[in-house]
Amino acid sequence: MSMDTGGQELHGIAVIGMAGRFPGAESAREFWENLLGGVESISRFRDDELMAAGVPADVLRNPGYVRAKGVIADADCFDAGFFDFSPREAQLLDPQQRVFLESAWAAFEDAGYEPTRLTGMPVGVFGGMGLNSYLYTHLARPGVPVPLEEFFAAFISNDKDFLSTRVSYKLNLRGPSLTVQTACSTSLVAVHLACQSLLSFESDLALAGGAAITLPLRTGYLHNPNFILSRDGSTRTFDAKAGGTVFSHGVGAVVLKRLEDAVRDRDSIYAVIKGSAVNNDGASKVGFTAPSVDSQAEVIRTAYTVADVDPASVAYVEAHGTATPMGDPIEVAALTRAFDSGTRRPTPCLLGSVKSNLGHTDAAAGVAGLMKVALALRHGAIPPSLHFETPNPHLDLESGHFRVVTAPTPWPDLGAPRRAGVSAFGIGGTNAHVVLEEAPAPEPVPPGRREQLLVLSARSPQALERARRRLAEHLRREPSVGLGDAAFTLAMGRKTLPFRASLVASDAAEAARALEADPSAEPVAARQTPVAFLFPGQGSQYPAMGRGLYEVEPEYRDTVDRCAALLRPHLGLDLREVLHADLSDAALARLERTELTQPALFVVEYALARLLMSRGVEPSAMLGHSVGEWVAACLAGVFPLEDGLRLIALRGKLMQALPPGKMLSVPLPRDEVRRLLSERLSLAAVNGPASCVVAGHSEAVEALAASLAERGVPARMLRTSHAFHSYMVDDALAAFRRVVEQVPLSAPRIPFVSNLTGRFITPAEATSPDYWVRHMREAVEFARGVGMLLREERVLLEVGPGNGLGALARMHPEKGATATLLSTMRHPKASVHDGRVLLETLGRLWEAGGALDLSALWRGEPRGRVHLPTYPFERQRHWVDAPAEGPAVPRDAQEGLFHATSWAALPRPTPRRPVEGERWLLFLGDSRLARATFAGLGLAASSATRVVPAEAFERREDGLYGLRPGSREDHQRLVRELAAAGRLPDRVVHAWSVTGPSDAPLSFETLGHAQALGFYSLLWLAQALGEHGGGRPVSLVAVADGVHAVGEGEHVRPEKATLLGACRGIALEAPGLTCRLVDVAAEGPEALAHALVDELRAEEDAGVVALRGARRWGPQVSPVVLPGEGGGPEGALPGRTWLIT
């Protein structure tokens, strides 16, 4: 497949992404640094390490035991949560499948693609792995019967068949998904198949690779001179002393794409696969495991024919290189035959093998070689092949066709693009060869905007911090990286996760400094949060407002240009001359004219809102202050833009013609201000509980200001030319009404809050001309309006000049700790560019969970993807240890199969030492027991937060919350507010399930109520603590009655049994959380509270405790033998149904 683009033929498959973990290297970068540095990455073990791994002492004493192996770090660990595996599922999963899944994700990220977003194209997966020894040596229990479902779970978690399909499932990839099994050539054959899938258009993107982890993880081997393993743990490929290799761990994956597509999409390309071939030896060899010179030569010749590449133009071949006395000579002989053109090469073709660095990584060996060559082509350097001193005399290197490279070597200039070959030959005879070429030079990309928004996210604060450090290090190491491309890659090539950070920078060095700086606050998990727009009114304007946006944002500029053209007939001038004038006193005076101020504010705010909406920021609600409500109404569709501009121009003109007046900000409550008014003063606005604005005749306003000053009230005169929203505008109302009545008005499509009522405007109000006339005259109820918005969790985004409305909202009593208030334009005294301010705000909006279409930031701007650090997985050990050796013991058919629970007396709890500064969260309700328990704990108000059931989420007073038991959102909001206030708990008591005795029959209603109070509330609280607690340790105690029957005659409430499962699940699956259940009897609340307080302040020594009077009980499980036939419970008759729990 070829394509001619600008005279350059594009032919082949581009390697656009790669990831891997090899001995001594946790990334492709470390892999390359080790190769270029000539590092042998084989571990040499001490005897104590080997004995700890289970190697017997007599084996260690054997002189033939080789204490060497290539291992990868943390092969027994896995970031299960990232891929949505439970801990148990992760334990069952073969470690090769785990590391391949992580490497697959990292390879896509390295290519600049977030795999789960690729559902619009067929993405193929081609991979293979080594023997699944984890199943045989760790999970299998010989002689122990295993239920079918357990066997099946282990089978699909370990068998090779499911390697590729599991990646496709977890990453939601819809192309072909094939597992390849050709032994040592597996991963290079997978690359070949991926290329064929791309060339046939079966796939548009493909992942290929392999993984190998052998068990035990850290162990050596007994050398056998007749086997493939080296006598000393080193691989001496092509050397006279070569005696085999050493098997090592490894995993590698590459992302492939048709070259013309990669060039079109501006992908960063490591190298280009020009052609590949695969064949099998058949019976043309001495034995099944032996190599065949004829078949190797044939597959190499075929690969160069397919690639249409002359072997004479190839400067390097990455050999299979197993370092065996028979294998090395056969491989060189095959290369000699395939490359022989009858003429002597001017310079020998260089040979090397990555096995000299790593050993033999089995199913990952081929992709390891491919990655090495792709990196060498990219860097223009060939790494040394290690341990080569004297050539194997059977290699025939004297012919001059080939030479082993023994030192880092600049790529030879052969008068053609850099080219190389990679071989992999598998036991069983499946051979593969791949021809690679250097990537074409990328087309130059325009620099784009000066400032760029960079975004990062992770599943935890710790992972986010690691991501920050890794990106900073990369930018320090690669200062010439295009920051626009890096920002684009981070936005479009990474999954958006809960914990987020953003920054704005103009170059790599500035970005690195920002990443290295300590975050201003501990990150809190974002959640999808609706956005409300706030539009400021008159008084917020300043010269040159929005001029920076006009310069750098085409959407903003186009909207301003359109509005200016529509306004010219009404204003008699080009409004842009007013908006973008210099900062002179004359320009300021001109902007202060009401007939220009109101249209100017309308245009700036409307254009900015349209810009935000084009970035995906769609308001769920809006609130404007005076003139700002006109912008909200226009955006909501109450009137079209043309009519909105005409009306706002008329409104300004009519007000300009009025007698001058003044407005005074008074920091007093509404009722007190009303008592200060005279007939020449009006209440113009209520901006807060103790923040009002008075408007009226200049002399009357000045007199009020003087009177307040004498009382020590710091009133402030506002910068306005007229007394808006006062009796002084009455003369303009009739003229304005006549025009408004001619404009067709529609019901709003986006909710916005009315200045007149402080509630969401009704369709009847919005479509009434009388409303808009009253809006010009009556007081602005901003405080009520912003309170309406703050009742629900929203991001409040001030859309317009300054940050005055945000400041008012911050002082509102409805503002909770989690409310996010943002401004989109700079303060008039700030010297920062408007474009930078907007980008920073968009970043903070994204951090808070507001909707933002990051792709829109580069609309119309050609950007490419670049290689950046990939996600910092948070691996934890998920491992089933191998069973101890020993003979199977026969047992009775029932022995150990059935158990019964009984109750044993426990000693009094051991008091726990008090911890200074410890914080408690108490779900105690409002019963006598709750009050007695709270009093008994004796907690200071600063260290305790109480929560009671309520009809809606509310903060009743400091340290007391109400929330709906059946609302997950309320539990999340509670924990977010606690996190924001620095009051996340160390200890939690959840006692809503102490409900007292009841004779009410169990019904769906009572069952649902019990689950809401108990199971769901406990579960949602634990989930919220897990999401927002940053992994901090939290002790959770669930208190309930009626869960267990400890003594004779006790009755249980089956609806409360679900608490047991919740507690056990939380303890197993929530990082940092422990959970235990305290079952109490319905006794006197004071006596019970005393025992409960002792339990809550005790060391955690039991998962389940029952308190009965002065006694403390714990469950114990004992084996039982069931009676024979006829001994079942009375009533166990055929045809009856029994529920066993």
C-alpha cells in the first residue's frame, strides 16, 4: 500500500507507540538508556534470597547451580483498581496477563491515544505470552477437589487464549483480537499479523507484543551443558565462549498504524515497518527444536522482497541470538545467504542481539528486539552487543558481510534512509523477520498560541503527584518539545480521572517549574458538576476589557465583530473603538457613559459566554446582575441577539438622558437599610445578607453616606453616572415599554434566575414586557438569586470583567466548603493577558469537574501527538503464594465442609491510647442512645462531626449535618465538604441501624428503609471516604441491633444482615478503611452507651462484637457433621423451598 503526498511516497506501517518492562528498565526510555550504556540487566542472587524463594539448600550447594535471572520489578504487583479488577480477580490473574494489560495501556498513551476513546475505529490486538506457570505452581492444589466455578475462574484468568481478548475487553477495542503462540518468535509474529491486519484495512490501529514471567520469580537454575541455558548467566551471542542464554522476564507492546494515516494525523513515529514475513521450518531440520538455515534464509529474503528494500542498504540486523553453539552459526549462515547479492558490501552489516543485555525473554523476545531497533533508528545510534570478544569460528565473519557491533556506534551512512532488520525464530520452527526504516521527517507545525493549558489527572493524589514529577522531569530532559503538542497529547491522549491538576505555561521550562512547585491545596476528587454563569452589571467595566481575548480567540473576535456591526446603527459608532481604546482618561470617561457602558458590557459578556459554550461549557443555570440578566435572557433564547442589542442600546440611551444621581454600597441588612431611606432614596440592590445598594438624588445619597460615616459604617460610593434601579429612572419607563412591547419574547431554553424575585424566572415572566420594564426600575435581588444557585452543588463561573460577583457569592451563607467560584477575566489592575486568565479558569473548571471540551481548545489549529510519560500505575501485591510441599492427606467426606457459629465470651476491650487531633464522624441520629453515646465520648466540638437523617442535605450548625439516608450524592457531598474544610475523619461511628425492638412485619417498605439507613448509607460513606480520603487510614464501626441472636429467645432482624456483607466488603476492598460491626441489645440507653463508648475507644481486636448487658461476646466457627438421612430440620419436605444464607 502506498500513497504519494507532495512527491514523497508513503509506504509501510508506522510504529507510533511503545511500552515495556524489561530487566532493569520500567519504561522504553530506561530500556534504551541501558542498551546504549552497554548494561547487562541480569540479577545475581544471594543464597538467602534464593532460600527465601524456596530453593533447597542442597540445590544451592550444587556447583552447577547458576544464581542468575533477568527479573522485572514488582512482577507480583498490579494496579487492579485502574482496570476495575477486584482484589480476588487480580489474585487469580496470571502475572503475564497483568503486565501485558498495563503495557498495552501505556503503549497507547505513549502513542498519544486514550484507548477507551477509540471506539470509532477498528483497533486490533495481537499478543502472546509464555507458559502460564502461575496456574500450575500457585493456584493448583493437586488432590483437592475444586468447584467447577472456581476452576473456570482460574482457567479464564490464566490460559493464553484470553490474553489479547482480555485487553480488547478492558480497553473496549473492537478490531480483531488474536492470541499468538509460536514460542520464542511469538511477539514478532504478532507484529507481522498486526501489519497484515492494517494493510488489509481490517484494523485502523493495532497493538502487538508479548509477555513472559516465569515462576518462581527470583530463582536460578541448574546448568546442563546439553541444554540452552548459559553456564554463568550471561548471553555471549556470536562469541566463541557462547554456551546458551538465561530465561528472563519481559513485556513489550507497540502501537502500529498505516504510515499515511500516521503522517496525516501528525503522530510521532519511532520507525516504519517496510515489510515482514513469517514461515515454518517444516521437517527441513534435524529435530523439532532445531533451527533450519534454509527456512531462516527464505523468510529473510521474503521480508526484503515484500518491503521492496535492497539488503545492501541495511546497516544493522538485530539477531535472534540465543548464543548456542549451533544456533548462532546457522543464523549467520542464513543471513549471509539472504543478503548475498554476488558483490562485496562496501561496509559490513552490523549484528547484535538484545539477549546479550536481557537474556531470553521468551514470548517477549521478538518485540524487545523490534523496540531496540526502532529506538536505534530514532536516535541514529546502534547500541553494543555485549560479551563479544572472539568470534565463534563457525560464523564465517571473515567474509566481510557482517560484523558484531561492540560499542555504541553512530548509524552508518549508506546513502539511503536508515534501515535495519529484526529476526525471531521460535522452537517448533516458526520464523519471522521484519524490515524497518527511519521515520520520515515530520512536517513543520505552526507554533500556535503562546500560552498552553496542560492537564493531568490520576486515580489518587499520590499518583497525581507522581505524574507531575514525571512530566516535569521529561520537560527538563526534552526542553525543545512543542508545548502545544504536549498540551494536546495530555488533553486528548489521556483518560480523565478524578484527581486533577492543570497549569498554563508558554514554554517547557515554565511548565516544569509549575509542575515542580508544591500544589496550593491537597487535590480533591472531581465529580461531574453543573456550571452556572454569572453575568456582572454596570460598574464592572474597565478600558480594554476583553482586548486580549479579541487578539487570540477567533470565536470571541467573530462574535464581537458581529455585535459591533449590529450596534452601529443604534450607537452611531463602532463599539470596538470604545472596547479596545487605550488606557487614557479620555477613553475611561467615554466608557463610563451609560449609553456605551451597557452595550459594551452586553457584548463582552455575550461574546465570552459564546466562547465558553464553544468550548463545551454549557450552563445549567444563569444569573445576571442588572444588565447581566439581559445577557442571560439572550443566551436563553428569550429574544434574538439583534433585538437584545437594540433593546440594550435603547436602555442605555434612555438612562443617559436621565438626571444624574449616585449609588452607595451599604454594609447593612436589608431591613436596617430600609429604615434609612427617604423619599429621594431607593433600595437598588440586595447583594448579600449585610450588603445593600442605595440609589437616588446625589445630595440625598451624600447625606446618607455622611450619616453612616458618623456611625462608623464603612459605606462606599459606587462608580456610576446615574441612580439605577431607583425612582430616578421612572421617566424612562414608558418609552422603554413601547419598544419592548414590539419585540417577540420566548420562554427561556436555559434556566436563569430573576433579579426581581431571586427565583428561577417563569415562562410567563420572561415573555412579559412588563417584567423587563420593572427590571429597569426595581431592586436587584442578587443575594436571593445566588442563594438559589448555591443550594445545589454547582461551579459558579463569572462571565465578564472583574470578579465582583464571585466576591459576593463567597460571602453568602449558602456557600458550602465545596462550592467553586471562578472568574473568566482579569481584574482591571492585573497585568496578565486575558487569554492566559481564561485558560487558567478553564483549567480550574476542569479540575472541579465542570464540563469542558478540551479538543475545542485546538479547533482549527494543527496539533500533533508527542511521546510523554505514561500513567504512574499504583501497583499493589496481588498474589496467591505457592502451596507448601507435602503429601495429600485423605479425609472424611464431610470433614471441614460444614461449620456452625457459636458465641464465646470475650475479655473487656483494651483501651486505646488517645490520639491528639483525632477527628470523629458520628452517624448517631437523635435518640437517647445517640445523645448518651455522644456525651460519653466527650469529644471537643472541633474534633467531632455529627450526622442525622434528614429530608435534604443541610448544614444545621457547625459540626452538625443532615442528609438523606438513601442519597449517594449526599454522602459524597458530606465527605467532599469535610475534605475541603480539613475535617476528614480518622474514626467513624455509624449507628443509624440501632432502631429498637419492632413488631412490624417485614415488607418491601421496611426492607428498603432499613437498607437506606444501614447497608447503603454505610457503603456510600465508605465509597466517598475511599474516593476523597486520599488513602488515609480510617477506622469505621457500624453499630446495629438485631443482627445476631447470641442468647436464647433473641430475635434477629433479617433486613439488617446485609450490614455484615458491607463491613466485610469494605475491609477487603477499600484502601485504608477498616470496618467492624458492634451488635447491641435493646437495653437502657445509658448503660448501653457506657459499654458502647468503651468499645469505640478500644483497640480493634475483633471484626464482630456483640454487647449484652455487661458481657462482651464474639463469634467462633466450629466444624460440624450433619446428621444422616431423616435428620434434617422439621418440615424439610419435598417440594418446599429453603433459603440458605
